[in-house]
Amino acid sequence: MDRATYIKKREECAQKIRATQDLASLPEITTTQRLVAYDDAEGLREFERVGEITVSPPGYYSMFTDYAQVLKDEYFQLFSDMNPEDAYRTYLITLRVSHGQETVSAGFKWDFIGTLRTGERFCAILHTIVKRRFRKCGLSSLLKLDEVELARSENCDFIQTFHETDNPHFSSIIIPNLKNRFVLHPGIKHKDELHTKGGFVHLRKYFAPIRNTDVIFKDGTRFESPDQNSEIIRHLLTFKHFPGKQIARIEGRGPRAGASPKSVIISKKT
Ligand SMILES: CC(C)(COP(=O)(O)OP(=O)(O)OC[C@H]1O[C@@H](n2cnc3c(N)ncnc32)[C@H](O)[C@@H]1OP(=O)(O)O)[C@@H](O)C(=O)NCCC(=O)NCCS
């Protein structure tokens, strides 16, 4: 990750927390990337005792007993396309805020890293949470920087995430993706979409080659992602209620000409 960008973002978040919580001085913010589990020839190895993570609000996973099952629940298509012979790794990115004698957990993000049968390596974002007390301070953008760095260091070809269009926090969750050149992605099916009319927006960040998509809104406005992501953000913000529901469709354009494919490093089980 570009260290200067990370430090600048962290400083901005600290300023916002100081202002919203009326603190006498700037709090200190720390993020850590922890390898929680991986599978290898010996089977699944876990570093985190199940149940130790206690910061998630009701309705969200705070512990996993079967990481592959969670991937199946959340990313039905990636799970079906995954090469079961290849090792996977699960990371927990944690976020802590310290001020004076107090250090609290302010949020976290779970990432699942696996390999498809095509050889492409992916990072699927399982859950992102910022605790209520620390919301609207840009912390999900800070977590996003860690997420991108982790996927890059794990040699991933792409990061995949999705958001429900009726999530009341839709803008706060999609904007950090768009600012980090994620593309809105067509043709992905979430398990629930097979039974309902949809209501999900899927995104990918490709490291190389970059693939562009067209995003068409219900009012007919059309933008190219990721090059016009700033315009997409501006357009989304003109809709007061459930902006994600204003996206009519997304069309793929394929790999951008001239981009060279990245070599994939795959760790095979022996
Ligand atoms: C979704 C969630 C993680 C967002 O976290 P957050 O740290 O409060 O996010 P913020 O509100 O600070 O917004 C993140 C970015 O979006 C921008 N943004 C959000 N709403 C905006 C608006 N109306 N106009 C302009 N920018 C906006 C912020 O400015 C920030 O960008 P920046 O860091 O570049 O300044 C948090 O609300 C949460 O945990 N919700 C419950 C769980 C959840 O829904 N998780 C997602 C499941 S997929």
C-alpha cells in the first residue's frame, strides 16, 4: 500500500473521531491483518479461538466454524468455481482506537482468499463492520486500504464484494470501493438472487488486466467504471433514498486493450 496515503487517511479519521467525540487530543488508530485460518495437507489450521471476536452487532457473524461454508453462503458462484484442491486462507483485519487509557475495538473485516479452477486467485470480502460509535469518520475507507494491500500481497487477481441495495449504509460502503477503482460487475449471481428479483450490487477490483464495465441508471445515464467512478459516486448521491436501487444494469466490456495479464502464483496441496 502507498504508506503516505494510509497515514493521511488515518490522520483524517482521527481528526473526525476527535471532533465527533469531543476529545481533547487525537486518538491513535491501529489496523492489523491477522491470518486466522488456512488449510494445507494436514487439514484446516485455525489461530483464533472461535468465539473470541465479540464486536459484531446482532445479525452478523462474529465467529466462523466453517470458513468454506460461509463463502458458499455469501459467494455462491465463487464457491462453485473454486478449486477445492487449492489451499485457502482466511484473514481478519482489525481496527482499534486508543485514547488515553482506553483502547477499543472499532471494527473489523473478514477476507477469504482462494483459487478458482481457472487459476485466478480471489479475495472475497465476507463482512465489514465499523462500530456505531465510530461511524461516519471514514474508518471503512481505512479498512479498504488494508483490504487492497492484503489482496495485493497475497497475489490475488481480483477482490470481490457485494452490497444489498436496501442497506441503509449503502453510500458509506460502496464509496470506498469506487474510490479504490472497483468496477461494478455484471453477471454475478448471489444465492438469494436465484429466488428473488435481486437487490444486490456486485463489485470487483482487478489488479491486472483492468476490465471496464458500463453502469446504466434507471434515468438512462450511463457511466464507465472504473474510469468514471467519481461521476458514479456523484450521481448515486443525487438520490436520497436507496441510491443502489437506481442502477438499472451493468454491462461488461472485457479486458482493456494493452493490459498485460498478471502471472498467478498458486500454492498447490501436495
Ligand atoms: C457500512 C459501514 C461499514 C460504513 O462505515 P463508516 O466508517 O461509518 O463509513 P463512512 O460513513 O465514514 O463512509 C465511508 C466513505 O463514504 C463517504 N460517504 C458516505 N456517505 C456519503 C455521502 N452521503 N456523501 C458523500 N460521501 C459519503 C465518506 O465520506 C467516506 O469517504 P472518505 O473516507 O473518502 O471521506 C458501517 O456503517 C457499518 O458497519 N454498518 C453496519 C454493517 C454493514 O452494513 N456492513 C456492510 C455490509 S456489506
